[in-house]
Amino acid sequence: MFEITDLQKIGVGLVGFGTAFLFLGILLLFDKGLLAIGNILFICGLACVIGLERTFRFFFQKHKARGTVAFFGGITVVLLGWPLIGMLVETYGFFLLFRGFFPAAINFMRRVPVLGSILNMPGIRSVMDNLAGDQSRLNV
């Protein structure tokens, strides 16, 4: 097993709070204050979990430039007062940045007992297969 440091535990908490603030900001009709706090907490939590250097290397890779610009541009637009447009741009950047993690995350969620049954329902399964890029399931 690997040891989880206290800083990483704090980072997981910050990511959790950031996600909660983002969810509340969207739920409360794109409240720009909650969205801004959520974005800041999410980025700080990510930096605590994987470290500053690895966070910097993750965001500033050459092949992820478009995703990084969209993600941070969306955060900037939210901070400037256009929360709906900023969240759309930020979501696009998030998908570009983290699309390499989607197949593993979807395959993990398919193994969770109740969630796996929901994700394997006919309409949802095709969407999840497209997101995961699972070619063997698309040919069935």
C-alpha cells in the first residue's frame, strides 16, 4: 500500500468542497460567487493531492493546450461575471483535459453494484460506450 499524507487528505477535502460549491452554484442558477469559490477550491485541492509540479505539468502539456486555455478561460469568464458562458467553456476544457480518464472511470463505475445496473440500461449504455471509447461494446 502507499501512504497518504496529511496534505493529500486536505486536498481531497478541498476537491470535495470545490465540487460541492460548483454543484450549489449551478443549482442556484449559476451564482458567480459560489462558482468562483468552487473553481478555486477545486484547483487548490488538485494541487494538494498530486503536488504543484505535477499539476503544472498536467495542465501545461503541449497536446493539452486547447483544453487548458478553455478551462482557465472559462474560470476567468466566470470571475468576470458571465457564469453561464464561463461554465460552458470550462466544461468543454474539462472534457478535453480529462478525456483520458473517462474510460477507466466509466469502467470502474460499471462495477459498482447499483450504479453499474443503471449505466448498463439500453439508452445510457450507448452514451457511456461512446464516452469510454469502448469499441468492443459498440459492435454488439
